[in-house]
Amino acid sequence: MTIFEVGINKTYNSISEAIFAAEDGDEIKIYPGFYNETFDCLKDLTFTGVPDDTKDFSTYPQIYNGDENQVNSIIGKCSFSNIIFVEQKAAELKDYEKILGGKKLSDELIKKYRREEEENSHLEVFCLVVENEAHFENCHFIGGRNYGVIVDLNNTKKAPVFANCGFYLNYYAGIHVVGKKSSPAVVFQNCKFAYNGNGIYGGNFDLKDCKLHHNKANGVLFMANESRLEHCDLYRNGCGISGGEKGAISINETDIHTNYSEGINLINNSKLLMNKSEVRMNKDGVIIGGKSTLLAVECEFKDNGGDGFLCLDKSEITLQKCLVSENEEKGIELNNKAKVSVYDSRILNNSDDGVFAGKQSCINLRGSDFIENRNGVHLKGKAEGIINTCAFASNRDCELFLTENSKC
């Protein structure tokens, strides 16, 4: 293995020159500086940033997008560590080091970085494109005109891994993952997604111990194929998680809280499996429609500003051993032929009905408690219900209220 050094007073002045000279298996060490260039890497190389201080982001080597109509493309099996990738115009602002240090950015500065007022903000310019197996450790992707990173899984059997990385201030999404149903999943371990349009967009991704916050539209936008979240924290986004286009996602031990609209929004035949997770203190808890499905086991849906659940348009919800509590409106609301099954759960202290079913919706309740809601269960508009071994107590108006040709 040969080591190539890039930087001031080093053998090479540019990364491109070092890539040209290197062979598969070699290492390129990149010293502090600003590298305004665009490169394609088809070789299997190791790129190691050598900052003066790993805790001082101003000393990291920073790779700018050298041409706003080109991108840095990684096609070989490469590994990267301790490097900042930043789009050229975002780099000119310099203040992005504040967010890397964990400081909150002002709304004015966010707009400048994401250039929301520019007519050409939609141009497809990225910080980095990854088209093969690669590994990123402690790298950061900032200010992409569309995405910070795009990963194309269509022609690879092994997916990239991102560990301890950050995705910030990218116009549409921090990262876009594109692949087939059979494609491997991109792994994100202990990563941060903040101040992007969407934190992460696409399918075929696996997030573990990640934080997604202050993303303008969604923390996670999953579309097609399957993805996973485990031990993640989603907060202060427009919506915590949105899904559509027959996408599927599983969530385990994840906290979805204080988002500005819904904690979760599912449409267009999307599927969600939840286990031991919380949806709390969002404007609305969960909104599900378009024949989508949700299965939650040992989860809590509480303290949301609207309904805990709003289930519409032939969608289906199944709750097992869950808590739906202290929501500002209904615990669970169904309309337009939606279906809800609630097993061994507690529906408590919601400001309006514990469960409301209308417009030919159907409920199946078994072994659950309905306590201190306005009405324990309210059926209306030809809704139908099956209730078996449930407990009703201290509901303010009625324990069970049926109107407009409903059946129970």
C-alpha cells in the first residue's frame, strides 16, 4: 500500500491528482484546507482527513463542489473519514461550522444556506454521488442544491455505510436513496439529519441511533421498498415520518415527538410496523389514509395536539398492548370505511371520544380499557363494532354511544 499526501507543502496539491496516481488499495491523506474541485473515483481507495483537531470542524479538510453543474462521484469501493463535503455557494457563508458544533441556526441563516428564495434552487446539484459499496466515518454533507448525497443501489450487491456522519442544510433532502426491492439497505449508524428539506428520502435504508430534527418537510420520507428505524429520535420536523407509493418501514424503540404537524403520515398503500415506540406532543399523532396499514405493539400515542389517530379511506390500524392517552381531541378517529382493531390496550383521558367511528367504518375491540374520555366509544354513520371483554369507566358523557344506524 502506498500513502499519498494532499495539502499545502505536500506531494499533491489536489485530490484529483492523487487519485490519478494511486492504485487500488492505496490511501490518500487529506490535510486541512479547502479543495475546490470535482472528481470521479473508480478505484478502491481510502481517503483519510487529517484535521488538526477532530473536535474543531474548522480544521477539517473541506471538499467544495468545484463546478455547480458537476458532482463528486464515488464508484469504487472507497472509505472516507474526517472530511466535510460542501456545495460551493454554501461554503462561501462559512458559518455552517456552528451547526456542526451543535448550535441552533437562525431562520434567516437557514434560508441563506438552503437558498430558498433563489429561482434556480431546484437544480439537480449534489455534494456527492455514491454508486457502489463505500464507508463513511465522521463525514459531513452540507448545502446541496438538491440532495447532500444520492446513493444509487440499482447496480450494487453491497450498500454504503455511514457512521457518525451529518447531513445539514441540503435543499430537498440530506440524502436520497434509490434502489430496487431486492437492493441492499444503506446503513446509517449514529448520524444526524438537520435543517434539510427532508432528512432522508427514498427506500432501502436502515437507521440506528440517529437523530433527525428541524427538517422543513419530514424527518423521514419513505417511498417504495423497505426501510427500518431503531433507537432513533425525530423532533422539530415538519412531520416526523411520512410514507407513500407502497413503501414499507419498521420502527423499533424510536421517539417521534414535538413535530410541527403529524408525528406520522401514511398515504398510498404504505405500511408501518411499530414496536416499543412513542408518538407524543406532535400537532397530530398519526394520520393514515389511502389504504395504508399500521401495526403497533407496545407503543404509546399521547399528548398530541389533535387526535392520537385519524384513520381514513379504507386504511387499517391494529394496536396491541398500546397506550392512547391525553390527546387534545379523539384518541382514535375512523372515517370512510377505515378499520381499527385494538387488543389489550388502554385508551385513557382523551379530551374527546376514546374511539370514534363514522361513515361505514369498523372497529374490533378486545381486552382493552376505555377510561375518562368524553365517550368511551362513539359509533356513527352506519359504523359497525365488535367489543369483547373491554372495561369502560368514568367516561364523561357515555360509555358506549351509537347513532345513525350504527351497530355494535
